[in-house]
Amino acid sequence: MLKSSIHPQDLPLFSDDLDIMDKVLHAACEDRGIPHRGQEAERLGAVIIQLYRHGVKEDSKLLALAKAYL
């Protein structure tokens, strides 16, 4: 019998997940005064996705970590 382990980063992201991450990205960009579209915002978005996939699902925690990244 084969056993497969499913990692959180392998699970699909749903529209609710994307809404949370988008809200956090916009808030972090606004807080730091960076454009919502651009390389810096793209890097920040990638970090937010990684954090979310690793279990940081609460928007206030995501935002605090995103701000710390900048």
C-alpha cells in the first residue's frame, strides 16, 4: 500500500484564500507607500503566498509578517 503525504503548500488556493492574501498585499503596499503593481509588490505577494501556504492564515498575522519583510 502506498502512502502519500500531502503538504500544505500542495493544496489548492480558493477564492476566499486569494481574497485574504489580496487584502493583505494591498494593506502592506499602502502602509509602505509602494505601488500595488510592480516588482516590489510581486515579491511581497510571493512571500504572502508562501506564508499562507505554511499555515499563517490570519490576516493580521500575515500583514505583520509582510510589513516585517519590507
